[in-house]
Amino acid sequence: MLVKIFASAIFGVSAQTIIVEVNIDQGVGYHLVGLPDSAIKESNFRINAALKNSDLKLPGKKITINMAPADLQKEGSAYDLPIAIGILAASEQVNSEQLNKYIMMGELSLDGSLRPIKGALPIAIQAKEEGFEGIILPKQNADEAAVVEGIVVFSVDNIREVVDYFNGDIILQPHQVNLDDYFFSEINNYPFDFADVKGQENVKRAMEIAAAGGHNIILIGPPGSGKTMLAKRIASILPKMTIQEALETTKIHSVAGKLSNKSLIVSRPYSSPHHSISDVALVGGGSYPQPGEISLAHNGVLFLDELPEFKRTVLEVMRQPLEDREVTISRAKFTVNYPASFMLVASMNPSPSGYFMDDPNNTSSLAEMQRYMNKISGPLLDRIDLHIEVNPVPFDDLSQERRGEKSAVIRERVINARNIQTKRFENTKVHYNSQMGPKELDTFCDLDDHSKNLIKVVMEKLNLSARAYDRIIRVGRTIADLDNSETILSKHISEAIQYRSLDRNQWM
């Protein structure tokens, strides 16, 4: 007897339906075909034990299993459940009439219970798009899949429940979640707050601008000046994610298996990898490609502390994602794309000793400082919108009892600026100012003659690139949004230039 069970495979952050065909015939043997990996090939041992411990039988006949399309590589143990149900249906232990209405996934334990899988959210989205009535998943993945409206999600503890459901012995209740319970509630539980930062008003202003427009920013200063302290607090002034952003971000974390017990990520990600990270771990990849840190920071913040300590090859692979806001990983037989629209926040010292050339604590020679700076390539720096010098905080500012402005107050201004941008770009694919391309710059960023002349002088003096020209205008547009100004006036461009014109010669 031949039966078909529907499962799903994850490629990138999308899912593709897989048909598990099971045929039972006269003879003896177990044949699994369709490019399965080692984890799938080992499934017969798990399935055999799980069925016996669930009072079910593995038929002693010739079992042939094909995973179609057969030319597509399949991986992981999540196919245990559809293969087991297919075997039971083909041996007439399970009623097969309703099987074609569902996608089912799950890893079997030897006692028949189900373990969680990766990628439940993209699987649910794909099942809905292809018109399936529902999906059957382990209970640990139910909240995640139930976020998708318009499809029934059945959560089960073990394979026995699935068998009894299709045989009509039990009734499973659809699993539901209420997004209002947590998505629309105010999120103020950030562990860090800008009120803790004393002084550094100019730097805090720059970080507010960066947050309002989604701009990349680098902080350059001596040790102890507050670079890391400031960077850790930038997430506290970012606006909450939209539902679409939350779904995009959750899909990536789901595919990577990093959701734990969360059904939907509603707080913007904040990733801070150690400088010993490899290029594959940062941008993604591997034999079976997985998202890297820059994709896990999608719609959030990627903080690279002590930037020159990262290997140059690691930093250089970020150049294309910073420009295109996605990562393309190509293999011989397939190509996957991972979103990577993140806000880069970096910090560094100006020299190996940690100090500027004119600082009495500096012990580095000019040649040593030049070698240190050359670890950061010009093309990478060119993709960072704001270059900020962070100086040590004076004693008077440190000793004062008055606290700084709270993150909640700053966040309100950032949200207002983002609302202006949302309205401005409502009919485009752009969401905030840093994403503007040449078309949007021409449409929304008119410059007066004084601003044009100002930029011209700076570009000629500092030999800035065309990319830097565009980024100055984008930052100027964001400053105007924070000031609630309809046009980009020369004062906004002047402030943008102040935050962009810091070059290597000024650090030394």
C-alpha cells in the first residue's frame, strides 16, 4: 500500500513542502531514498523503538520511503514523525483519509514522545500559503506556529496522540495564542538606561540620531570614556518592532533554533559577538547554511566592541551585507538568502595603547598607530554613517548627583522621528532614512544652495566619497526629522557633517 505524508524543509528563512511517500510490499527491508542526511537515515532505529513503546507495530515487510523532490537535500531529525505516521498508514494502523490536509513534523524519542524542531514559524507560514488545513507539531513549538493566523495548529506530546486523532479516538483542540497579551504591552524592562550616563551629551545626541534613522555609528575614544556603556544602552531608545518586523526576526531565530520558549520576538535583537568570532559565524554559512550573528541582529543592533581586534577577513565580509541588507550564501547545489538589515554600532581605541596622539598616556608611535588603524579598511569605515570621538568624562560631570535624561524620554523623540519616516515612505519598500537609495534621496532630500556648497567644501577638503555624500544627506534628513523640520536646512547638514567628517588623521 502507498501513502503520502506532507512535511516541510527549511531553506534560508523559507520552507518548502516535502512529500514523504511510503510503500509497503512483500519482502523484507527498509529503504530510505530522496537525499536524506545521516540524522534521517538513523530515523528507523528511533521509529522502531518509539512504535514498540507506544503499543504500535513496525511491519515486518519491505518498506520503501521516498522523500520528494528526490533531488533536494533533506536534513535533521524532524522527519521522524511524518515517516512513522506514513509507515503506520501504509500498514493500515492509521486511517489515511485526512492525512493530506496536514503538514506534520517532529523528532521522536525512544519512548514515543516528541522533541521540538527548528523553523516552526516558516513552516506554518508556508503551510498556510499552500492551502493546508493545519499542521501537527510538538507542544514546545505550538506557540511559535500559532502566531500565524488562518491555519489550525495541533500540539501533541507523543506519536500515540497523532495516531488516535486520525483514527477518531480523540479530539485535538487547536492551539491559540493572544498576541495582545505581550506584543502591544509597553516594554520598559531594559537592563540599561541612558540616565546612568553622566556627561557625553554630544555622543548621546549622535546615538539618538543613529537610532532615529537606523544609521551605523562608530565610537572612537580612550579606555574608560564610556564607549561600551553608551553602546549597551542604544537598544533602550529604539522603537518597538512592527508585527511584520517581529515575524521577520522570529523566522530567523526559529530557523537557527534560538527561540527557546518564546513564540514571537517583540524586542529588537541586540547581538554583541566576541572579537574571536569567525567569518562564517558572523555572516552565516556551513555545510548546511545557518544564519550568522548579523542575521540574528536583523531589525536590531549588532555591537562590535574593540573593532580592530576582529580579524580583518571577518570585518571585510560585512561590507556587502551593510550595503545590500541581506546575506547570500551559495553552495554547489543551492543558494540561500538571509535578511541582514541591522544597525551597526562599533567602538574602538585610537591606538594600541588606547589613547590619542596628544594624550600624555599615549605610548604608541605614529607607525604603530597607523598599523592599528589600517586594521579597519577605508571601504568599511565609508559604510558607517556617524564617526564619533568619545572623550573622557570630566570630574565635575562624574561627581554630580543629577542623573541624565532617561531612555524613555529619548525613545519618544526617536519614535516621533520614525513615525515621520513611516509616513514619508508609506508607498515604498523603505522603512527609515538609512535605507534610502538614489531615488528616495532625489525625492525626499532637497538641498538648498548653502547646504550644497557646504558639502562640496567638506568633500574636497577631506576627500570624501560619493557614498559619504549620500550618507551625510541621510543623516541630515534624520536630524531634520528629530527637529520636526519639513526641509533639510543648512544647520541640519552642518551637524551631519560634524558627525561624518572625522577621519583617521584627526584621531592621531
